[in-house]
Amino acid sequence: MVVVGGGIAGLAAAHRLVELSRERGRSLQLTLLEARERLGGTIATERADGFLIEAGPDSFISEKPWALALSERIGLGGRLLRTDDRFRRTYVVHAGRLEPLPEGFQLLAPARLGPFLSSRLFSWRGKLRMTMDLVVPRRMGSDDESLGSFVRRRLGAEALDRVAQPLVAGIYTADPDSLSLAATMPRFVEMERTHRSLILALWRASRRVPGVSGARWSLFVTFADGMEELVRALANRLPPGSVRLKERVVGLHRDGGRWRVGLADGSALDADAVIVATEAHQASRLVRSLDPSLAYLLEAIPYASSATVTLAYRQEEIAHPLDGFGFVVPRLERRPILACTFSSVKYPGRAPAGHALLRVFVGGALDEGILKEDDDRIVAIVRAQVGELLGISRPPLLSRVARHPGSMAQYQVGHLETVAAIERRVAAHAGFALAGSAYRGVGISDCIYSGETAASTALAALDLAALS
């Protein structure tokens, strides 16, 4: 069995293969091939001068069960940290100032009218338009719709421009006018279908679960020593010698009833089954000669590039109280940053006492131009922005830039139809499976589910082949 790709999806697939093989009492010869010199993909954690720095994802969503379940199975349950509900406030940059997102505002719409009506984020005309959601009829038909179109239709342009767009940019680094609502936020599709009004649906949900508002932030979970704890734990549970780093795969072929995995050095591995857990554009290159139609479908999934910039300061050097998890930046503010997380507030142990750690996001589908700058220039741009918004005049104690080129899949309108077509092509190749963030979810928990599902599929194909 060969797994191509050592990111979180590939590691989850490899680990699940080991688990299932042990449960079924069958032998497993496993090889995980990773082109880079380290495992984890975009997940990377660094400790420096008492700060804990995340280069990529800093947490996962506990509402989706797969990451939590895996953490418990591999003995990391006691290492999990939750955010502190006292600081779950999120700010939005408005007219050059940080304004709090109204309490109860859940990503696209308000669940509580009082805080929403008193907020300075929206004009009275914008507030009136948003409350029209209570009477706007539901959309007829089942065609996919962009998130931008959905929010404008139900809540108006201010709701999109001042809140939905920046919050979505922080998650998907995407253009809301091309982002598929059904693929990214099916919950809101169902709200409209079932309740007609989003505001009414959210209000009813908050009545069923008293005290839950702004839950998007309080649902994030991480590990005491950072997200790389998960990577290390998974790698340590794989069979000795099964991981091969700096091994680039260049092609896949069928050789009789087996798979042949071609490597960059001209050698090849034979396998009964193969799981490809890479970005879709890389998977496309691997299957081009095997299945041109599948390669074409995979190549059709676009990607965006982004970077994170981490800055450390003494707490006394920051004028803002940092009494929240961070802020997002609407595109209409015309600033070169997407968002900023107050990492040392969000989770304990991220900075020494009396210090603060900030994580700033740049790039994405709407502003990849900034990534052409060198690291020093990006740090200077980010310093100027957070300095103005948070009241910081001193240079940071340390800075880090982590680039993620072509790593964020863009779920454009029609994405689910593309994925369904991909899955039909994959099903035609026995012993072959795909995994990763390109298909049915970009979060850590989604990737784990994707990898574990691919492992189950691959082993089922082997079992079926053994019976035939």
C-alpha cells in the first residue's frame, strides 16, 4: 500500500490503514512518500524565545468530530486546549478603526437584533436592508449559487462587504462572488430552505441552545505544544521505515492487477493500492497518462496562495487591550492584510508573561500580488498596518513569514458537481483513492475525514479483489 503525500490527509490515511489492518488481523506493507523533507504539509510549529509560532493552521473546529476522535484515539485528548470564552470577541476594521462584531452575529447574519441594531459597523440603511431577510422569499431552484450572490440577495451589500466577505476571506482566502455556497456553507442553504429567513433560523437555534452566540470562535481547539503535536503523534505510530521523505512521485500506472508508482529518480514501487493525498493540481499530473479525463477534472480546481506573518511584542507596547481573538479586514478598507489573530489571547502558552503574539494573514485569491514581495518587505507592510490599527510604534521582538503557495483550494460555483465527476472517475480504478482539502472540506478535521475515508475505500477494494 502506498500513500502519496505526507500532509495531514496523507498521515490520517496512513494511520487509518494501520488501525484497520490491525483490527482485521491482516498484514500491511505501507509506504508513505513525501516530496519535501518534512511531514505535515502546511502544519508547522516553532518555539523561539518563549513564543509558540504556527506557520500554518493553528487549530481545528471541534464541531466536526473527526479530528477530536483521532486525537483521543492516539492519546492526545489530554493535550487539547480550548479558547477562552471571555475573549471570543472578533473585531472588524471599519473606517480605519476596530469595531466589535455584534454579539450573536454568526458569520453571515445576526442571531440577536439588539447588539446588531446598536452596532456602528452598519449604516441604518444597511441595518434595515439586513432585517428585510425576515420577509425576503426563499430562492426557488437548486442550482449552485455564489456566497456573494446569496448574501446580497438575502441581507444586502453592506452585510457582504463589511462582514461576510472578510470573515470568508479569513477561512477560504477566496472571492465570495466565485465561492460556492453549497460547497462551503451548506448550513445556510438549509436554513433558507427550511426556515426561509436566516435571521429567524439563527434566532430559533439560539433559543434551543441558550447562551450560544458568536460560536464560530469558541469552537476552535488546538494542542498544548501546537498543531505539530498531531503530526508527530501520527508519524510515530506508523510502522518503522514506512515514511520516505524527499521522494517525489512523477506518475501512476496500472501494471496488470497492480499499481506502479514512478519516482523522480527513475525507480518505481509496486503496490496493491494507492492513495494520493496531494493538492489536486499535483494529483492531476500524476494521473495524466492513467486517466486524462480525471486529470482534466482535477486541474479544474483552482488554488490560491497566501502567507502568515507572526510578530511578537511586549504587551506594554500595544495600545489596544487585545480583548478578543483578533480582527478581520474588509476589502473595501483597501488594506493589504486579510486578518490578524491575537494568538497569545486565543490560546494559553503562546507567549511569555507580559508579551503578545500576533498572526497576520496576507495574500489570497483577491490579493496575491503582495506575495511577490520579499519577506522583509512583507514584514514592513504588515508592521505598518498592525501598528496603525493596534497602536504599536516599537519594532517587533521577532518576526516570521510563512508562505503557502498554491495551497488553498478554491471551491468555486459548481465545485460539488466537479467533485462528483472526479469521484465517478476514481471509482473506475480499483485500489485507487484521493484525499485532501481539494474535495469536500478545507479544514483539518475535513482532511482527516478525507484521509480516513480513502483508507477504508482502499482496503475495501483489496478485500474485494481477494474474494474475486
